[in-house]
Amino acid sequence: MYTDLLKTFSEQNEKLLSPMLKFNQLVAQNIEQLASIQVNAVQNFSNTSVAQVKAAADVKDAKSFVDFNASQVNVLNNISQQMIEDGQKLSQLGQEFKDNLEELTKENLQAAQTPA
């Protein structure tokens, strides 16, 4: 008697909590991927900044100054390209999260409409 009651209670809790668990896993995965993108962006920006400080410190004369200034165009192009790529990654991440959330919602609606 108590075994059946506990089994029923356990099954009902699993049905109730399963969508929340899946949602939490989806959110955690999204946060992990977002953090990874951000950490990589900070690392790239830091590396570029340090390289530019070192390059500026190597300026000794007019020619090295002209060369340094000319290299800034390439640096800015690289930074711009990296920002575009990071924006695309963020957009893709957002779209994947939206798609997964819609699929989860669809599954839960179907499960709710199906008689037990």
C-alpha cells in the first residue's frame, strides 16, 4: 500500500519537475557557452592590447613611429573582424537557445494535452 503510494508520488513529482530540470539544464548550457565566448573575447582583446603596448614601447625613431602607426590600421581591422565574429557567435547562441526553448515548450504542451 505505502509502496504504491510512494511510487505514484514519485512518478507525479518526476512528471512535474522534469520540465523544470530540462529548462534549468538548457539555461546552464547557454550561460556556459556565453561565458566561454566572453572569456575568449577578453583574452583576445588583452593579447592585442599587450602586443600594442609592446609595439609602442619599441618606437625609437621617426621610421619606427610611422611603421607603428601604419600597423594600427591592421590592428583595428583585426579587432573589427573579431567583434563581427563574436557578434555572430552571440546571435547564433541566442537563436539556438530560442529554438531549444521552443522545442521544450512544444514537448511540454504535448505532454500536458496527452491524457495520463
